[in-house]
Amino acid sequence: MRIRCNILKPQYGGDNCGISQIHDTVILTDEEIPPDDINGIPVVRLVRRDIQGEYLHVEPVKKIPLGSAGHMSGGCFITASQSMGFPSRYPIPLHDRIETLELYNSMD
């Protein structure tokens, strides 16, 4: 699966960071080893977690730098038409924010 999706950005000025700071679209894939980008468009993968029911989010396939806390939500979502194979009836959170472990651990 490769679906071109739009990034929905908060109008209130949220933490527009990571790939959402630069791009308006991403390519959603379920490939085992996807490329980092396709024709300059970043690639994201679907992540399913069981947190009080199923929780879906997407995160960039590009590797995160060492010493970071991992991908987290910055306030953006992705969406596309279900007729294109989009896996949800609702926009999916985009976890493209990356913080250093030091900054992450300093927040209480």
C-alpha cells in the first residue's frame, strides 16, 4: 500500500515540527522496508497500539537520531479518502515530533 495523504495542521499554531513543518503531504505505507521518501515526499508507516482499545498513529520511517526520546505527537494529523484505501474513518495522529532525552526527561 502507498497512499498519498494530506497533513492537517493546527491553526492555533501547535507544535508544527518534524516533517509537518516542511511538508503538506506524506505517503502512507505498510511496506516492510520502505524508502525514506518518494519523489521528495516523506514516507510514514501506520503503528497500531493497544492502549485502552486500539490506538492508531503514523510516524516517519526515517530513522530518529541517537539520544532522542522517539517520535511523539506534535498536533498534526493525516487524512485521505477511504476510497483510496485510507485505513481509518477519521484523521490519524502524525507522530513526527522528536525531542532529546534530556529535554523529554526535564518535562514533568
